[in-house]
Amino acid sequence: MAARPLKGWKLVWRDEFEGDAIDPAKWDFDIGNGFYDYKNNVWIPGWGNEELQYYTREPANVSVKDGLLTIRAIKESLHGCGYTSARLKTRKRDGTPLFTKLYGRFDIRARVPWGKGLWPALWMLPQEDRYGGWAASGEIDLMEIIGEKPHEVLNSIHFGSVYPQRSLITHVHTLPNGSTVADWHVYSVEWEPGEIRFYVDGVHTATRDHWWSCSRTADGKGLDPKRASDLNPWPAPFDQPFYLVMNLAVGGNFPGAPNAATHFPAELVVDYVRVYDKVGGYGEAKPRGKGRFPWQKKP
């Protein structure tokens, strides 16, 4: 599908998934069912979310054909896990960037599976944890769903202090005219200094212009800021390059476990990923929008 011109935006990076294989110059894979936290010297199973799948790069779990990328979750046992799936990202497993971007418009056209316990997501993470571990350095979610709610698309930003003192703002967009995430939709975010705007099929769903970042920790855990001087300079954490992530998780503390009605194999199909720069540049950060900080919470 040819990329249509977008007024005010210039196409700078894309993957149309031509050919018959993942382009290794654009994407790498997370492998396994967790990661090692070197700061605390501990293995984090289930990717920190109690997820049930083992990620692979096998053709059964990820493939390219007829201009489409397919990420497939399969109900099968592997290395102690009951499911396999795939997670792609524009960063190598050793941290080397393949593609990162600070500000821009990001479009992903996708067809998403649904069912109890399925957790598909199209999202972005910081290339460097400049302000500290998740979520002090931020996260932007173009699309995720609660598996058994196929009519609802979640747009989110994560920010704040290092876990567990992170903050989250989510907007729930109900798809119109009986559509579900199993139909084709374009999920987009326009990210500028001090403002993040979400879209589904070109419809503006939410704007975020208030967030914060605090690097204070004790015993490896984040602390809430107590005063304005504890905050990293605005618009941190969303002032650093991010990379792209696409995955299909199974289970976890967000969607819960699959049930007998959940269909497997489940397929997340992506038509294209396109990234744009704003014509004329971005200028200065917009002033922070209205919102409360932790020390302003009502009792």
C-alpha cells in the first residue's frame, strides 16, 4: 500500500513488510520469558507482568508474506511456558539501536486478535533510561487491549518514578459502528515537545500534555517527588529518543489468563509501520498542561 502524503509531515522511516522475511536492519527480537535485572541482581520472570508466553523468532511465531507481518501466539509448551509468541523491536538485544526517534508521527496499520488473556500491543520505549528505570524514563502505547474487550482501544503514557511509584494515564476509545480490533485500523501518535496526541483511523482520541519524571530512589525503588525541585526538567521523560515495539503477549496481570473460549493460534497482523517528521521542525516545548503532582494529591 502506497504511503499517502500527510499534510505537515514528511515520511522518514517505514517498513511495508515486502519480501518473505523480517528485515534484520530494522527489527530484532526479544527471546524467552523474562529478563535479568542487573541493578538488583535478580531474574524477572514473565517480563515483569506474570506473562505466560515464551518469545521466539521461529517462523511459526513470526512471518512475513504477501506484504504482511504476522505475529502468532500458539498454545504449546516450551521451556516451562504454556504458550509461544513473538516480540519485535527496533533495538537489538544488546541495546544497539536499529531505529530510534525523538518526536514525530508514528502510524501502524494492524489487525488485532482478541479473547480472554490476549494482550497485543504496539508501543514505544526509551532507547536509554536517562531518568532511571521504568517508568521514570517513559513509555508510549499507541494501542493495547484488554483481551475480552474487542471494541475498546487503549492509548496510554507511563511516566513518574521508578517502579513501583510509576504513573499511568490511559484513554479508552470505543470503536464506532460495531467495529472491533479484529478489523483493520490505523493506530497513530503525534509526539511533539510537551504534547502527545493519539489517533485511531485519523480520529483524534486523546491529547496528553501533563506528565512528570523523578529519578529519586531508595533501595532500588522509586520515590514520589515531594517538591518541584525533585522533578527532572520538563518535558522529561518524553524528550529522549524512543524505539518501537510490537508484540502479542498471553496472560499476565493485565488481561488475566486465557479461558476455554480463547482462540489459538491468535494472530496480530501488521500491514505497515510508518514514521514521519514534522515539516519545519518542532520548536520549543509547550508549557506543561494542568494536572496534579504526587505532593498535591487530595487526602
